[in-house]
Amino acid sequence: MKRCPFCAEEIQDEAIKCRYCGAALVLGGAAGASPVWAPPASSRVSGMAIASLVLGIVWFYWITSILALVFGYIARREIDRDPAKLSGRGMATAGIVLGWVWMGLLVVVIVVAVVVSLRS
């Protein structure tokens, strides 16, 4: 076992790529040369994750809450499918949490409205 120089996780001696951070082991130069670590491939932020977070923050009659939930769950599924190419799981999760908070507030408003209308 050896340690990845980027994330310090233990990886197999024969590993050519770190399974944790995605850093690739590239053999450089002539045969028998010492291995050189290449940085992990860059990833892009999921547009769905950004949309989920923005819609979770912006409130417009609960329609944005529903869209934040939909985009957030789609974004997390996309990121989980290919984490080496996509990032933004935290933004997607934040959008989902905000969406559920707004939906919970909707339930509270509906319950209060029903109770007030029944008292009248």
C-alpha cells in the first residue's frame, strides 16, 4: 500500500489512478523512469446543481421550491453517475434542503389557513 500524494488516501501499489481523488499515475520518460503523478482531471459544476441552489434561494409562490427539488435530485443523480466529470453535489443538496424547507412552510400556511377558516 502507498499513499496518494494529492489526497493522502491509501491506494494499492499497482494502482495507476487514485480511486478517491482521480489522480492518474503517468509513466514519464524512458522505460524504468520513476512514475510521475498527474493532477486529477478537472471537473465542471453541474448546471442543474446551480439551478437547484438558485431556485431554492429565490422564492416565488412555491413553484421554485418544486423546481429546486426536481433539479437538485437530477443533479445529484448526474454527479453520482460520473463524479470525475461533474461537481456541485453540495449545491444540489443545499437546493434540495431549501426546497423542502419552503414546501414545509407551505404545509404550515395551509394548515393555519384551514384552522382560521374553520374558526370563522
